[in-house]
Amino acid sequence: MVKKIFVGLVGILVVIQFIKPHFNNPKIDERIALQADEKVISLLKNACYDCHSDETKYPWYHNVAPISWAMAGHIDQGRKALNFSQWANMDADIRTIRVKRAKQLIDNGLMPKGSYLWMHENAHLKQEDKKILDQFFDQQLQQLKKS
Ligand code: HEC
């Protein structure tokens, strides 16, 4: 009985591998991508860019279903919500709302997402990292007010 269930599960795992989501990284245009100082960019790259930019780094398991399906969903929805590679192209009002939300989400430990942190040790934001990002987002808000 146990053996049958096990064989069944393995069979399902094998079959679902044929359902592959489509992953792609559109070409980056530096003229519209976010520009910031090195420290800020490196924090955002470690903690946010895999879901919020066109520079996603795909881990080896990105092709393993069902993880691949969840990952494709996160990247797709994450890019739609906020894409640092398309920063200058984002509507200023929407950017303002997203930046305000980003401050709250980081402050409350809701971004990066918990499921992502399990597998991405260096995406954890320390208190001082959070402060740097918070200041950066405040500067963005100041600039957005002027524009
Ligand atoms: C594992 C993927 C992933 C990572 C990493 C990630 N996000 Fe997100 N983020 C999402 C997804 C998916 C959404 C859209 C759906 C949702 O809100 O859950 C989102 C939504 C957002 C939104 C819009 C929320 C709203 O209510 O409008 C902001 C702002 C945001 N993320 C900021 C960040 C910041 C800043 C980081 C890095 C510190 C980050 N995210 C890291 C996946 C991610």
C-alpha cells in the first residue's frame, strides 16, 4: 500500500515536469533602469531584484515543478507590481504609491517574501540595511514630489 502511494507520487512528480512555465529576462535599458548608489543597488539586488526587475537570477531548482510554477507566478506578479528595470517608465503617481508601500512592507518584514528568504540567505535585511533603503525611498519620494 505504502509502496503504491510512493510510486504514484513519484509518477505525478515526473509527469508535472512537462508543464514548464515560461521564464525570460527582457533586455535591460540602462536609461530607464533605476540608478542609485552602489550600496542601495546591491541591497535591492539581493533582496528584491529576483521578483522586481528584469535581471532575475534563476536558481537551479527554477525548472523543478511545482516550485517553478510558484516562482513564475511571483516573478510575473512582482514585475507587474514594481519593476526596478523599468523605473523611469513607471507612471509617477504609481511609483509614489509603490515607494510608500515598499517602505511599509520592508519595515514590517513583509518584503522580501518569507518563502523566498528560506532559500536566499543573503536577502535578509538587517536593521541598518532597512534604514538605508528607507532613506533611499524617502529621497525618491522627494524627487517625485518635485516632478
Ligand atoms: C519572491 C519574490 C519577491 C521578492 C524577493 C520581493 N517581492 Fe515584492 N512583491 C512580490 C509579488 C508577487 C508582489 C505582488 C503581489 C503581492 O503583493 O504579494 C509584490 C508586491 C510588491 C509591492 C507592491 C505591493 C502593493 O500592495 O502594491 C511592493 C512595493 C514590493 N513588492 C516591494 C518589494 C521590495 C522593496 C522588495 C525587496 C526588499 C521585494 N518586494 C521583494 C514578490 C516579491
